[in-house]
Amino acid sequence: MSREQQILEWYHHFHTNAEVSWKEIKTTNKLAQIMDELDVRYRTFEDVTGLVAEIGEGQEVIAIRADIDALWQEVNGVFQANHSCGHDANMAMVLGALVEVKDESFSKTIRFIFQPAEEKGNGANSMIDRGAVDGVTHLFGVHLRPSEELEYGKYSPAIHHGAAMFLQGKINGVDAHGARPHQGKNSIDVSFAIHQMLKSIYFSPFESYSVKLTNIHAGGDSLNIIPGQASFAIDARAQKNDVLTEIKEQVERKLRAIGQQFDVTIEWEWQDMTPGAEVDKEAAELARQGILDEVGDSVLEPEIQTSGSDDFHFYTIRRPEIKAAMIGVGAGMTHGLHHPDMSFDTSILPQASRVLASVLRRAAK
């Protein structure tokens, strides 16, 4: 089997055996099997999924990360684990890069981090806590990009993700008969007030941000009961971390005011926070040079600003000494990331693997 065929085979395996966050058991086992076959040293963890592999012997460490989890979503009427964010491709590309460089000599160690639970926003933290980036000076990531950001065969040396935060809340009102609404405290009225409140959060038009309801549940099967209880969720995003912090403060202040207005208790908890990108200039330049070395300047595009988020950036928030950049790959993507029918041209994967290998060579000199 050729190297290109092997990369595509790995991709199809991960695509058809998708597993959601923190449950990537078979995925981790498959990665371990591949490392055994490649005779590459690695370690797994007793309490979380994921795997860290290494080649080379130098004290300085260059690392590259691939996320391994899938989303849980409805596809053709059936809820299932689905790699609509392209993590199956990320694994295949990083494995391909490993194969490209594993028999070469380097004065530095190259570490391959296969990280769980990116979609939950805390998988990177689990790897940091378990030493995956100890000793790392430079860290690279990789991700497929929607066609509106990168056309097929184009590459970007860095992705500037925005920051994101997610809230789960509960409204505690009072049920009432539909004929006697004055006896209850209608959680639906409160939900609408929350929706309208979010529309009143403003920042400078020069800032990129959004905050919106993404989930509301109230009432049951009976149509003549005013529901006192409801649950809701909020998705907040900003290009800058400080803007997201201000959004958080405004949302909490206004939720308290709405609770007082309707004389109900509103409980909430911020479930996840994904920081905005802190892209290092040196790492981005190494990525740029690696792209040029392998495929030339005709496919090199500028660094990308995107409203999406990625927990990759926890690595540099918690370890600011690490110089990091995430490389963007144009793959002819249709429907877009997280769409249940997301698809892309898999023929880009072997070339993208060689690009990643080129970047690692640059960084490991």
C-alpha cells in the first residue's frame, strides 16, 4: 500500500468509527495500534482517552496536535457520532506527517499529541494536566477550513480563532392553569425576555462578537398548563478575550435583573470557555516557510480571522512560553463545519500531510 493510500485508509477508518468527546476509546486503541505498527514510542492515560507519541531524542520538543473527537448530531434523521468538524481528517494528516518524518534524524524531539474532547472545550486542558506539552517550545495545530475561508489546495500559516463561552440556565417559576395565568409565573415570558435582553448587548462595530440563545425547553404535552420551569442555553463569542469577558459580565447582570423583574429564580452555569487565539509570529513564520518549502507561494494565503473557536488555544493561555500556530487547509469543503452533511475532497490529505512534515522539519532544525 502506498503512503497516500495509507493516509486515506486511516481517514476512512476514523470517519466510519466516530466517537464523541471523552468516549474515544476505540479511536485511542486504533492510534496505539498504528504506533505499534510504525514502531513509534507512545503513551496513553489511565483516566482519559487520547495518546501522545514521540520521535527523536533531543531535549527541546516540537509538538503537533490533532483532535480526535466527533460531534453528536442528527444525520438523516438519526442521532449519531459524526466527524462533521473534520477531526478524522486532522488525525489522518498528522499521522501522515509522522510517517513522513519518523525515519529522519533531528536534534530535537517531535511530539504528536492526539487530544480528546476538543468539542467539549476542555480536552486541551486534560493534556496539559498530564504533561503533554511539558518541555514544548513550538506547537502546531491543523484544521480544514470552509471554502469561504480557503479554496481547495490553499494553505494558511495561522488561524486566528475567536473566543467562545457557553451557558446553561434554568428558570424556576410557578405552573398555573391556562385559564388562570395570574396565579403562575410563566417561564416562557422569562425566556422571551432573555432573548430580547441578548439583543440589547452592544459593543463597538469594530469588534467581532455575537451572543444568542441556542436552546429553550419549556412545558410538556398538556396544552392548558402554563409552565413555570424552563431550561435555556446561550452561545457567546468574540474575537477578543476581553470582549467575551465583558459579554459574560453583562449577561449575568441582566439575568439577575430579569429574575427580579418577573419575581423568579434564574440559575445558570458557564459550561465551557474556549479562549481566542494567541498566535506567535515565529511559529506562524515557521508554518509559512514550511508551506513554501513543500508547495510554493502559489497556494499560500494570508493568516485567517475566523469567528469559530478551538480549545487548541488553551495551550498558550496556560503555557504562554509556548510558541504556537494552527495551520489552515483548504479542502473544497461543502456545507461547512458542524453541518451534518459536511464533506470535503479527501485527495488533499496526502499533500497536507507533507506540508505538516515540512513545517516540523523547519521547526526541528
